Amino acid sequence: MTMTCTPTQMIDDARTRVTRFDFQPGQQTGWHVHEFDYVITALTDCHMQLEEPGGATRDVTVPAGTAYRRDAGVEHNVINAGDAPMAFVEVELK
């Protein structure tokens, strides 16, 4: 059985949606497509495995306290590939 992470919605208004994602090792988001541009800020070191369309996978480490942004349309499944819990906050720009 696949275990999914725990999303906690913090804000959802006309301009932004802010969600905290908490993962235990091995937990994942499940496949999804981002409908808005978004920014991720890592709360912990995040050792992610990204599953991408077509079967490709990438291992990415996002250090605690750092951020990155992506455009709408990104499709992937995010997995905690580390051996410790990880957490990040995602801000979607509507």
C-alpha cells in the first residue's frame, strides 16, 4: 500500500493557496499537475525523488531554509527518499 504525505492547508484565498506538506520516509504526494505557478520553501532538508511523466526519475536535495519556484503545468510525484521526516511549504500564485 502506498502511503501519502500529510498536507495542511494554511491559506486559500483569491490570490494564494499555502499548504504545508509533511512526509515520513517513503511517503509521497501522489501524481499531480500544478495548476498555478508555485514556490516551495523547505522547512527541513528535503531529499526528494521526483517521478516524472514517461518513467523518468530524479533525485533532488533541497536544503532547509531554501526555496525554488516552478511554472504551472509541472506534473510529478514527490517521494521522501531520505531516512528522516521532511517538510516544506508550497505557495501557489493564483
